[in-house]
Amino acid sequence: MSEGHLTPQSDDSNRHSQPERVAQFGRLRRYTATNLFGAYSHSFHLDHDEPTILTGANGTGKSTVLRTINWLSKGEWGALASIKFEQIRLEFASARLTVGKRKDGTLNVRLDRPSMKPKFWEFTPTQEPMDSWSAARARLFLADESELIAESWQEMEFLQEERNYRNYLMHSRPDNTPGWVKQIPSSFPTLLVSDQRLAPERKKRPKKRGAGDTIEVVSAIESAVLHINDEVQRYKSLYGTASQNLDRDFPRRVFTAMGAPRKFGTQMSLAKEFQDVQDLRSSLAAAGLIDATEVDESFSDLPLDNPDSLALISTYLSDTKQKLATFEPLRRRLEPFMEFLRRHYKGKTIRIDAQEGFQISSAKTGDEISPGHLSSGEQQMFVLSHKLLFESTPGTLVMIDEPELSLHVLWQSTFVDDLTEISGVSGTYFMLATHSPTLIAGRTDLRRSLDG
């Protein structure tokens, strides 16, 4: 493929058609890096329907490949400039992003898109007000693992200071970055999940007494549980509002339907529609989103042989579907999330309680299990699946660095299948960097070796 012309490609691998604003470039098809660390050149294509697995000896750049992709997506040019390379090229379904690095550290950024003129931009680290923050990010990401864990809190405090400094500079100095460069994050969304996914984080929580919020440091799994509980309550509130609005003028709409031309189905078709509604209600009740008492009995014994009865039942079913539809965005994420945990958490019950929220308990004794008391592997699975289903938008490239850390060997053997299943629900796609032969599990077709 020539550098001066980009041929449009159909994004047939993207089984989840997304709005233009979510991922304008389409899926990443190929990654190329030359002279990485002054020693390695890598080029590989990404798998269409299953996770792409990067392997290689320590030092060949597995983790760095993931980070460079993430830095490009997030526009962290200073972090990218802090490592040694000659050129990095990302080829998407409908775009190509090329970054070259000169000896003085300047980055030459080029964007090619079908039927558009190439766009160019230069980034010089010494002239970039956010460079110190980006470099700090690079130091954090490239630190030795033992050092990183030991100094994580110091690093987090330092990075917070750097973020504050960056925000100050952003508001005090003009930003000359071109608009098309600023749009790269929305055109090419990524999520990088590293071995720090269980690190504590600051979280706003309501005070037990008095008004306002307090800032606490909570574990990653507790933060995920709090987020799920917040989402459940938010959607229950939306459901309540929709119910009130529809119930308010239900009688009027029933009488209007009775006087309108007959557009209602037969008794048989309404019975099928009613059963579909009941199945959805049962599903929502099993997920803990509505009360089990809301699952109605059959109306087969009602007098449905006259038009007025059909009008009443038809209006009722229409209203019920509108009410339950408010849960749909949450249900699509929550059901596979809970099923995923139930499949992997042996001897444990997963449910959502109306008052207490997300609950994990012993299937044998019924005793509640605090999320923080789960094994590190169980916490990893919880936090990771939460990120994939609740923090990733459709079209996102999710990159997981060494997912085998803290995972039981049996979980490693099903991990690729698990991600493939989640991909079908979330519309995301995956790239992994791993040393685990168990995780690869003979899937040499998905493996991309960086050993040369």
C-alpha cells in the first residue's frame, strides 16, 4: 500500500454497526512499529472476530505495543515521544494514522482517509505545555513491576499534581492543536487494562450524616460494586418516572383506543405479546431490577371476545413495554455480567437486593461475602468484566496486559472464549499481551509472536 493513497475498506469484521461519532476510523486492522527501542520492528494484523494474542520474550515490546496504541488514541503525544521508535502506523478499516519520530524527538503525525487529502501535524515535546504530565504517565507505565507496586501511592499523588498543573496550563496558554487531532480519541476509542486494575482509587460517597459527599479511597472491586448499584438505582428511577407518566393518562388513552378504528390484534396474537412481556419481566426480576410480584398472571380467562377488551389489553401491553424498555440499556450489560460471574464463582450466589444492592453470598450457608474478601483472582474477574461491560463503548479496542495475573489456571483456559462472548454483547474487540501458554490454549491462529 502506498503512503500517498488510502484505499477504502469495508469493515466487515465489525458485526456491531456503530454511529459515526463512536469509531469513525472503524476497527484497527494492522499495527506496525519500526525500530522500537532501537532494536525491534513489528507488524501484525488483528483478528476479525476473536481476541488477538501478542506473545514474545520479555523486552520485545508486548506491553509497549498496547501502550503506544492507547497513547495514540488518548492523544498523549508526550508519552509517545518519550520512547524510542522510528515509525508507528495504525491501519483501520477507513483510515491510516502514521507517526514518525525524528532524532530531535519531534513527532510527525499524518492522517489518511478515503476521498480526503492527507492531514499533517508536528508535535515538539519541548514546546508542549502538557509534556511533563505525559512523561510522568510514561514513567509510570514503563516502571519495573515491583517498583510500581511499592510506589503506586506516591506515583498516584505525583500524577494528581501533574494533572492539576496540566489543567492550569491548558487554561492559561492557547491550544494550537488542530481539530482533527483532537477528534482522534472519539474516532478511535481504546481501553487499556493493566496489572494495576485492582489498585485502590478515590471515590465520592454520600456522607452517613449531614449533606454533601465525602472522598474515600476504596478498592477497585468496591468501586465497581458502587457503580453497579448507582446504575441500578438510576434506571429504577427512570422506570418509576416512565410508569407515573404513562399511568397518569392511562384511562383517557384506553377510551381513545376504544373509539378509534380497530387496529388491535386477535386474542391469539395478544396472548403471544403478553407472554413476550412476561418473559421480559421475569428476566428483569431475575436480575433484581423489578420486584418478582410484578410478573402478572395469564389473562386467558378474561373476556377477550369483544373489541373494547382488546383495546384495553392492547393499551396495557403497549404501556408495559414502554415502561420496561427503560431498563434495556442496563439489562444488556447486567445480565451477561451476572451470568459471567455465576459461571466462574463456584459455590457462590450472585444477586441484586432491592435494599442492599449487589450481593455475593455463600451458596451453602447463605452468609454474605464482602467483595473485598473474594480471592484476588475472583476480584480480577469481577473488575475486568465490569470494565468490559460497563466502561467500554461499542467499537472500543480493549487491550489487556498480562490477564493471567492472579487468574486461576482453569479460568485462563476459558479466557479467550469468555472475551469472545463478551465481545458479542458489548460490541468491543480485544488484544491481549500474555506469557501464558494455558491462556493461548492451542489457539495459534490468534497468536502474534513478537520474537521475530
